Amino acid sequence: MQWIKTVFLLLLSAQFAWAVPKEVRLSLLNTSFGYSDETRILLNQGTTPAFVTGEDFQKVLNQSPIIPQIYSFTTDAVPCSSNSYGVFSAGLIIPLGIKIDTTGTFQFSTSLLNNIDTTTLIILEDRTLGTFKNLRTGAYTFQLSRAVQDNQRFFLHINYPPQLSIS
């Protein structure tokens, strides 16, 4: 009888673990003015990486020149402020877009990573500079000398760490 209770509790805890979506919040801060914007990536069972109304929220760009804007793209290229990518099973590369109407110093950072396994790598790729930054170790700062709207510069990589085996 004890083993039945144990199995039931394990099944209950496994279902509860899936009930909480895994989420990465990526913020973009204008360090000169202190304004920021964010995009959310949800890794949740039963959702799809293509745009679906109710799962994803399409980004509405604001008109303020001092507020930087960030958005993530669905697999069918819809810019979103909240974007569901389904259950995380391997590696994901999520294209990011930015719209910045002023010059200055800007900073990417993450929050709400405590619901994702600590061994998962959250890496920002800057294809213009050819750099990668593990966002678990701190923010990524970059400079802009002109206003931009760029959908090809930044990519978010969410990966399990490499598995090494000795033979």
C-alpha cells in the first residue's frame, strides 16, 4: 500500500511540474534614461512556436524615442512581447528584434530564471560583433551611435549544457 502512495505522489508531482511554465524574461535597458522594455519566452507543454492568438502576444511598438524596444519572433516571423515555444527538449535559437530611436549605451539582462534548470544555458548572440554572452553570469552591454530597428543582430540561445562522457 505504501508503494501505491509513493507512485501516486510521484505522478502528482510530475503533473504539477508541467503546470508551471518555464519562462525567460529578457529586458533591454537604456542606461542613460533608465527606461526598459522586455520580451517573455515561455517554454510550456501544449504550446507551439508558430504564432497562435491566446498563446502569444504580438508586439505593439511605442513612439517614445527614449524607450528601447525588444521583441522575440515566433517561427513564422511574428514579433511578440510574449512568445510561447513549447516544451524545451533540446536547443532553441530565438531571433530577437530591437527598435531604438536614440543613441547611447544599452543593456540586455534576464530575470525569472529560477523556474528553469540551473544547468540550462541562456546565451545572447550578437551577430554584428560576433560575440556570445552567458546571461546567467551578468548583463550584456552594447553601444549605438545611431537609431536602429534591427531584426538580424541578436539571437537568444537556450541550450542544455554539453554532456561529456569519458570512455
